[in-house]
Amino acid sequence: MFSIESEPLDLVALRGEVLDASCGAIVNFEGLVRNHNEGREVKSLEYDAHPTLALKEGLRVMEEGLARFEITKAVAAHRVGHLAIGDIAVAVYVSSSHREEAFAACRWLIDEIKSRVPVWKREHFTDGTAEWLAVCPGCGG
């Protein structure tokens, strides 16, 4: 239901985990590594996590999402390690009978993952510098 991955995320497998014949909607979010942040050119990113705590809190977030929204299934995965521009850093998939709950749950899940799960981001800039940054500034966590 939630995982920390050191290899590229398998989006087909993640989507397959939420398929259900009772569902009329699947909504997903894919967070990509972009080439800029706050006016600076980004060359790549590095994610690190506390594996045990990240997995435990990620599972807690997913369970809360299943209880909070009328959804059938949900799955999420977050990458760690070195990621290039365009790589997928995090993915969330949600299925439900109707799209409204799936959209709401997917949004809530990614916001909670970014604010609560102990994953840290280091940006490598094109000028040769690198900085550790808050993964989700302003997410409320």
C-alpha cells in the first residue's frame, strides 16, 4: 500500500494494485523532478529517508486515507537515491466508485505524504552547489 523504492517506480504495477471491477475511477498523481526551483536551475535531485519510520508513517497515511474517503483502494511509492530531471519521485494511485472521492483522496494523500513521511530532498544545481531542502514547504506538517 506504501513503499520506499530505490529503483524507478513501476507505474503499471502501481495502477494494477488499485484496479477493481467495482470502481469507475482511478486517479493518480506523479511527482516529477523538474529543472528549476525558486529561480535556480536544478541539475538533479537526491532523496533520502529513514526507511523504517518512512514506511511506518506512509502506511499510516494510507490507512487514514482509506478511512477518511469513500475509496476502494490506494497505493503510493516514493523514490530515494539520485534522480535525474524528468524522473518520477513519488506516485499515488486511488480507485473508487466515483471520481469525486478519488480526486479528493489522491490530493489529500500526496499532501500528507509530503508533509508527514520522513523523506528529505537535496537539490543539485547547475552552478555546482547542492542544498538539502524541505520536501513540502507549506504543506502544514
